[in-house]
Amino acid sequence: MNNIVDVRFHVMGPSIPADHAYVLYGAICRLLPHLHEDESIGIHAVNGRLAKDRTLTLDRHSRLSFRIAADRIKELLPLSGRTLELDGEKIRI
């Protein structure tokens, strides 16, 4: 059995939609198409501060986290340094 680990990437940008799960998944799958419909990988919501306009303000603690088998970590490395667009808002991983 593989060890399961959480892999976290720092996220930089001004803000993203508070309800960003679907657009985040789409943006990730555009860069890493092999993850589409891969039920063995968990993608967690980005954390941030909820603003009145239903956006999440990103800060130095904001992270994009994945739960993945330890022997598959290398599959996520191409995300490092990339830009994702979520409903018109750009974030850098």
C-alpha cells in the first residue's frame, strides 16, 4: 500500500472566487490533463480570507493542497511556478 501525503503549494494573487472548486479543478486539469477524473487524488480548496463580495482574498498563508500517493508526487511538480486562471482571476503557484 502506498503512503498518502499532502502536497501544498504557496498561492500568490489578489483574490479568487469564494466558490472556486470547479474552476480550480478545470484550471489544474488544463495543465495536467492526466488528473482529469482521477479519483485517487484529492484537491483541496485554496484558503484565504472571505470578503464581502464573495471572493477569497489571498495572503501569505494561502495554499493549494493535494492528497496523493507519495510515489506520485512528481506528477504535481509541473504546477510549480505556473499561473492558473480562475474566472478571470490569475494566481501563481
